[in-house]
Amino acid sequence: MSGRFEDIQPGDQLEMPAHRGARIWGGRDERDPDRVIQIGIVTDRWYDPVDAKEYVGVAILRRGGEYGKPTHKHTIRGLATNGWRPASRDWIQWAKAYDAGVEVGAVVQLKPRR
């Protein structure tokens, strides 16, 4: 198998762009369609002998750079099919720095720069 996520491992970060993960009904959305609306962290990778496929578990990043158990199960190929792409930055580090800045009352930017 040759693909975008062939060598994905637990700990890898994923992004979901707005044009793949959100639908706005009832009006035009003038915001950037490539903006990141969800961050996923690969928590597990396993082979299912019954289905004869490799799967990954993806947990959604929460405030403070925390994430829990996986909430999404995808095949390796299904990650790209469902709109995920490799992360453009270390989102866990960014979330921790953002929340630390908010705690001390520092001015923090709302939109992360790439």
C-alpha cells in the first residue's frame, strides 16, 4: 500500500480542514476553507485479522493539549478519505502555550499562524 499515511504511528497529529469537516447552512461562509477546525492524535494502530485491514484510533485534542481515549476508528486509507491530513505544526505544544498565556493574562492570538 502506498499512501499519505502509510507510516503513521501512535503520537502522530492530524488536522481536519474546514472544507472537509464542516458544512455551513443558510448562508455564505467567507472564512478560510483551509482553516483547521479539529485536531486528532493517533493513539493506536492495529491489524484486524478478521477484516484483514489495518486500523488507527484517533482521539480529539482538547484544551490544554490534552486528549483521551480514541473516539474515531479509521482504516489507514480512510484517514485521507475522511478529510484528515498530516499536521502542519505541533498542536499539543501550541495548545499548552496558548492556555499558559491565558492563565497569566498575556495577550494571545486567536488564530494560529502557520
